[in-house]
Amino acid sequence: MRYQHFGDINTSADVHVPIDVAMQHSMSQRISLREGKELSEQASAQSQLVRSFLSMSKTVQAVITMKEAISYSRSNEMKESSLDEREASTLLPSVSKPRLTRRFQAAIVAAYIVVFVLLLINTALLLRARSDSRLVNKEWSDCGNNPQEARDRGCKFDITNFSWQHEPCFDQELTDEFVSTMEFRFFKEENQTTEVSFDEALQGELDLWVPWELHMQHCLYAWRQMHRSIGSSSRQLNSQLLDFNHTMHCGMMLMRRDREMKGINTKVLVNYPACQI
């Protein structure tokens, strides 16, 4: 969910450019091939982690067995020793035995730390595989080419990026937050002849001129949506957010200092990015 790319018009304003549908399908194929390769690599990495875990478990068991053998041997020696030898050995617990115990404890702690780290890595890989699997065997679908067609397909309008979205790509929580803090003005023309109310802008039927600050807010909300989608098992990313060029574009726009934040100098076009459903 986001705006289309902005471009200069007469060097005085920025305008979004719709995403080509053919590029979306091509990108979907590249993503599927890359996902298959990544899942294969993850399976290999997980197999290696399991082997490492089994090897570490054997090491821990060997350390425990060695400790038990040493304890049994020391017990027999104490029984066979004379009284003088037992009295002479009273210093042993304060020197040798504690040293052995510390080594044993250190070995156990180290083993548990290694196993814990391996399990963390394995869990991370499993979570990533789970996330990637959401992109497999799903179809791309957009919301049509006009507001009525979008409504007929069950899509919702996202004011944060002027996009009609399918439910899996629509972040209601972020949209509500954006709306609750909205203080921007909308116009049909660059010269601000006809102002449009916020409620009318929310209908998603008009291409509008907006302040540069709204462009910046769009980029910030787009990045937040990307992060929230990565950490969710149900949210999807639309074709615009998956396009690395959009991320680069937002980065460059945020670095610009030649624009008046409150100035009406940016035109946004209603757009219909694809979503995997």
C-alpha cells in the first residue's frame, strides 16, 4: 500500500507514475524462483544445525559420564585408604575437588550456551522459512483500474499511499493512525483553486495536489508497513512496497531540502498495486 512513484512536472512539482502490470507479474516470477532457492538453502542450513545439535548433545553426555566415573573411582579409593591417608586427604576437597567441580560446571554451562545459540539460529531460520512460504503458491491480484471496480473486488482505499488494496495488503491500524493525525489540505489544482475536503479525499476517487509533507509521511508509513508485514503471518506486501526502486525513491526524497514542507507542490494519483491473495 503506497503512493506511485513521484516524478517532476515542469520542475515545479512531483507526480506519481503508475506501476506497469507486466512488471508486477515478472517480479512475481523472479520472487518465486528466488524463494525456492532460499527455502532449499534454509533446509540445508537447518539440517546442518540438527547435526551440530546432536554432536553437542553427545559431548555433554560424555562429560557427564566422565564425571560419574571420576566420582566412583574417588569413592573406592577413599574406602581402601588407611586412616592416616584419609586424614591426609582432608585437604583435597579444598584444592583438587573444587577445581574439578568448577571445570565440570564450566563445561556444562558452555555446552548449554552453544546449544541455546544453535536453537536460536534454527528458530530464526524456521521463522524466515515460514515468512517466505507465505509468498509461495499465491496469486497476484490488483483492484482493477477505477474506484468502482476496486469496491466490487472488495478492496479498501489506503489514504497513506493513495492506493486501493486487497485485504491482505491493507493495514487498518496504520491507516487509522494516519487518519487520526491528518492535518493536510487537498486541492484539485496546483494553484489551489478548488480545495477538497478530507472526507472526499478518503473516497479514493480523485487525483489530488498535496503538500510535500504528505509525501514524506507516505514514505515513513510505507516503511513501517513493510516492517509490520515481515513480522506478521497474515499481512502481505503489495507490488509497490516490494519494488526496491520505491524504497530508493523515498530515501532520496527524504534527503531533499529544496521543498517547502507545507507547500502544495506534489500531485498524487490514485493507484491499484497488485497483492498476493
